[in-house]
Amino acid sequence: MTIREAREYVDRWKNRMDLSDWTIATRWGTKAEMIDEKGDFCLGYCDWDHENKTAKIRLARNRADTKHTIRHELVHLVLEGHREQPKRYVKPFETAIDRLSTAFK
């Protein structure tokens, strides 16, 4: 998938998830940016500003399921975009988001 295709996919799904009032920037993340707070490699990461309804999605390059990762990051905005971004990783919550992202194929 090219970055252009990824951005088009973000636009399509942000409309499906009723996030059309959000401005979402999407780019490939560097290797260093794709390491989480535990030191693990992650496929995607989303930072958001709930007051201004802006988000930045970083994606790992050359991965098999970039579409799933995009849906996963957008689900974060649906479920959490109304508040400040949480400071820590919660495994059960991430698992639930993954299940929703898979269901949205």
C-alpha cells in the first residue's frame, strides 16, 4: 500500500465512522516512532487533540494489514477522541479495539 492509498483509506473510513469533522494526517512512521512505551514495535500509533478534532496517524511501512491498523487507530478516535489521550497502554482495551477493527472489514 502506498501512503496515498493509506490516506484514501483513512478518508473512506473516517466518513464511515462519522469522524468527518476531524482533520486526520497520515504518514509512515520512522522505526524509532513505532516503538511503544514498553519498548515493543507497534504497527500504528495515533495522537489526537480532542478540543481541535485533529489527529496524526503514524503507520509502520510495508506491513501486510495496514488497512486493519488504520481501522484500529480510527476506532480509538471514536471511543476516546472526546477526551485527552490516555498515558498508558491497557491490553484488554486494545484487544477490544482489535476485535472491532476486524469486524469492520
